[in-house]
Amino acid sequence: MKILNKLKKLNPFKKPPAPTHLDLCNLLQEIIAHKKQNIHEVPTGLSQEEWISILNKISFAFECKKKNTKLISRVRSAERGVKIKRGFELLEVYIKHL
């Protein structure tokens, strides 16, 4: 039995694990953090403060999806759901600027 387990671990044809949503969340959070540090390109019609606020909302949405915490309070869960939905809506609008 031990020999079979060792052979399974040594399988050279084993596929690497597929990327998950966590990898995407990490990648986009790194991009957003880089954009926050280097605010040279702001979308037209927005000030720097508004752009930073939008980046924070998008980052919050990805952080919540990454952690996947369940809140006990229904009111707080609903409020957080609205914030997450708004963050992803902003991502749809401003994805070209990331």
C-alpha cells in the first residue's frame, strides 16, 4: 500500500493544478495596488480622488470574494453584497484603464 502511494506521488504525467478564482483575485489586486501607487493615468472626467475611490471599491470587491467570509447579520450581508456588486460594476466600466 505504501509503495502505491509513493508511485502516485511520483507520477510524471500529473497535470499542474488549474488556476482558480483566487489567482485572478490576487492578480487584479496587484494591478490595482500598482495603479494606486502610480496615479499618472486617470480616466477622463475623473479626479485623482475619485479614481482612488473607484480602485478601492474594486479592490474591496475582490478581497471579499477572495476571503469568502459569511456574515451572521442579514443586514450586513446585504450591505456587503451591494458593495461587492457595485465594485464589479465599476470593474466592468473601468477595466480598460487597469
